[in-house]
Amino acid sequence: MKARLIYNPVSGKELVRKNLADILDVLEKAGYEASAFATTPEEESAKHEATRAALAGFDLIVAAGGDGTINEVVNGIANLPVRPKMAIIPAGTTNDYARALKIPRDNIKKAAEVILTGKSIKMDIGEANERYFINIAAGGYLTELTYEVPSELKTIFGYLAYLAKGAEMLPRVKPINVHLEYENGIYDGPASMFFLGLTNSVGGLEQIAPDAKLDDGKFSLIIVKTANLFEMIHLVAMVFNGGRHVNDPRVIYTKTSFLHAEVQDDATRMMINLDGEYGGDAPMTFINHQQHIEFFANVDDIADEAITEQEYDETTRAFVNEVEELAQEDLDGDGLINQQKED
């Protein structure tokens, strides 16, 4: 088996580069012939290398860096008919995807050693106008704060930078008249934000989509209808207080496998955020690809309710394997296996 490590050499104070030998050693222990590629300033460097490695027959691609690096690697393989397994080594600011997969976020080597467990989960992946995302898609004035936080501030202060910028922006948030079509519903009206989540971890918070599942083929859709400053502050407080915002009448919270979003006023622009980066403008259609890419994860640490169909699949597979083994055994000691007796 072959593994390709694709890493951002400047992420996380160059921690991946400094631990490169340890990562490759872990991959060798896991049974892989391992090699590494350092991303370059060239646009979509990680994406192009992921595509090349997948087409070259690599069995595993390890994305090491921030959520942006992971997103690029996913975009490099998501549209291929045969996709290698993935593993991630977090070295970014918030590392939301690592948080969702219960990957250690403070120790590069331990993050790599998750591969040694051999346990993985087939994760849902989102698609928006032929671009893929792994964690969130969002639109509206409230989401634009991610574009305004300087990269230097993200590196130094992490999630606190987003929190501070968000508080600064709240007074100038205003609603956009939107048309949103989703499973079992249509919303026409004002909204300060719509949000699609694939995991329960967003910006370091796990309360925004508290009941998100990783593999059920459904987004967690949140539509914030109000743009009133005091109401927004109240909703933020409810997020921190156990995710109670999901039951508030100023919010629509539902599950959907798709979303079509557009603005009702042609003169209004709505920028779309995909995994924290600008992903184009509405109109845009979002599709959930269920269990599309298999990731190594600390499966035992993921809450049972966050994984759905794969639990059944694993049980079924174990049962089938056990039956096949029994079929090959000489149960009564006469020297013939069950299949031979049937013949």
C-alpha cells in the first residue's frame, strides 16, 4: 500500500515540517510505503497533488495543515470515481474537522497515530457549484466576518479573533431578502444568515449544530431570520447555553440533503462561505454526498448518535464474516467443511 502526505509547510508554526520524520515513520508502521509533498504558493497546490496521487493509485492521502489544506485535498479527489482513504493531521487555527473526528489537535505524532488504530468513518461531503466543502457553507452578512479577520490575527489569537470580529460586526449586520428551497420547505423572507453544517464543530464551537450526524446524508440547516442587534446577542448567548437557539422562533433549524439559495433583489449581493473561504456568490445549489470519503478517525471517541448507518453496516459485515468463517470450519470433525458436505 502507498500513502502520500500532503502538508502545508508553514501551518501551525511549521510543526508539521518539524515532525515530518515521525509522521512518515507512523505511516510505515501502518504498512504504507510513504512519501511526502510540501504545498507551494501555486494556487490549489494541495488539490492538484491530491488528484495526481489518487490517479497514480495511492491508497491513502494524509492532509496535514489547517482546515483549508484539508478542503483542498478533498477537492482534489471528491469528483473521482475511485477515491483513496484520507487521514488528517491538524495544524491550523480552529481545526474544526479534527475536532469532529476526535483527532488530537495538540500533538502531531499522536494525530498521525490515529491511522494505526485502523478505524475509519465514511464522511458526508458537501458540493456547491462543483466545489466541495467538508464542514460548513453559509451566506449572509453575518458570515462575512471570516473574510475580515487578518490571517496574522487568526494565527495569533485563533477563535478569539473571530469572536472579537463578530462582536464588532453585529451592529452593522442587516438582513437580505432570500429565497431558500430545502427538503420539506421553502423560506422567502429576510435573513441575516443561512448556515449548512456537516459536523457539529464550527469555529471551535460544538453547540451550533448540536445534533449533527457525520454520515446520514443530511446537512444541519440554520436560517437566522432576525438582524436586530439585541436579538442577535440573545441568540449567541443561547448557542453558548446548550445550543437552545435551535428551538427559537427567530431561527429555522432543520435537516436537508440539499439547499438552493438565491437573493430576491437582483441588486443585492450574497457572498457564499465554503469552509471559511469565499466560494462565490448566490444563486447557488448545495448537495450532500453521503458517506463520500472515508477518513481515519478516533471512532471510539465519537458519540454514538453522531454516526448512523455505518454502525449497522459494520455489524452486518461482522455477521457475514462470521458466517463465512463457520462455513469453512469442520464443525463435526469428519474432515469435511460445510461447503463440501453440501456439494
